[in-house]
Amino acid sequence: MSSEAIKSTVKVCMFDQYGTVVDMQGGLVAIAAPFLRAKGWTGNPNSFVTWWRRTHYENSMIDALLHREHTPYREIGHRAVAHVMDPDCLAFSPDGRLLASSGADGGVKLWDTALKEVKTLSVSPLMAKGLKAWSLEMPNPEAMLPQTPLGLRMLEWLGSFNTGNVYLMSGFAKDRFAKTALARKSAEDRAIEDFKLYQESGELELGGVETFSDNEINVFAQSSRTKEWKSIKLQVEEAEPHAVTSIELRRIAGPPKPAAQ
């Protein structure tokens, strides 16, 4: 339909930023995707736009609560783009004086209690994505897991699970599970199962690796909410890209005892 035809037939046009009338998310993704590609960014444009809109919403709420003038849209855009998180992860230092935020590009920013940035660190993207899983006072899962495709898959699963975000859980299942596994159970069903488990247990804090081979790894982790221990078995295909074939969790009495020397 031409612009003239639209002008002659449409009498009232209304929209809102939450997408109930107009698909704002889809429209922004369509605009942002080529821009991000031109900049050399290989992340998910949909996640980028989600964080952009979330930043706008949060800043609007903060402005209202503090009874201050509305933050300019250009400034909100700068804030959203400056530290894109995919997924967005936060963790406090043990004394509560510092907040760490991580981004998919491997950047970790430290903030003081006034939310003033005090330092920027550069770590691996996997560590950044798993930040919420281990927090600042916990051991780093990336250092505990074997530096193999199998260890990587376990780290990615823990990272998605510990966000508590069913959409990120579904994204992991779609991207990492083998087609044969998804034929038995869809990515959405797997994500719903993980989300229900997260509601019961909260984040899973990795305790260590029990055993691993070329295509199977067994680790043990503790629920941050119930303090119960769980054994997690993850299996992958031997051929690249080492897609996940199964993930099984079961309750155990406690962390395995070290093997006798």
C-alpha cells in the first residue's frame, strides 16, 4: 500500500512502547540488525534491543521514583549500548560494597554503592556469562571445569540456568541440544522443566567435577536456596559441534568425598 493510500484511509493511528498495538520489538530489531553487523558485532540483535528497551524502562522508573527530570533518550541509548549484556549478569562483592556487571563481550564493570563505575575488567566471554553463577565470593566454574567442548557445554548450561530466565534457557536448548534430543523433547519443554527446577532450587553453585570423559561429564552443585546437593550429568555427541544429547539432575546426600590417595 502506498503512503498516499494510507493517508487517505487511516483516520487514527495510535501506538505505545510496550508493543501491544505496534510490534516495536520487531521493528527495532530490523533496524538494529544491519547496524550491528556493520559494526562487526556477532551477538543476537533481539537480545540487544531487549536490553535497550529494558534500560529505557528502568531509567524511566528511576526518574519517576527520584522525582527528577526524564533522562534524555540519547543518554539512555548510550547507557544501553555501552555495556550490552547477553545475558545480563550481576553479583555483589562479599562485603556488599561493590557490584559487578558482566557483558557478552567479556567485559566486567565494577560499580560502587552510588552506581558510579570504578573499574573495567577484561575477562573471557564465558566467565562474563557465568558471573551470576559463581558470584564474586564463589569459585569460578570456568577454572573448575575442563577446558574442552564438554566443559564448555556444562558452563553454558549453568550460565543459562542460573539466570532464572526461561527465554535464555530455551535459547540454550535450541542452540546446543542435538536435533535427535529436541525431537524427543522440544527446547521449550526443556526450558520449562529447568525453570521449574530453578524456582525450587535457585542458583546452582558448582562444587566440583566428579568424573568426565570425551562425551560425558558429572559434576556436583549446591542449591543456593535449599542447600541441597545435586549431581549433574551432561552428555554430548562425539562429533563436532558436540551437541548436547542429555542433561540429568539427581539429588545426592552431599558432595562426593575425595578419592583415597
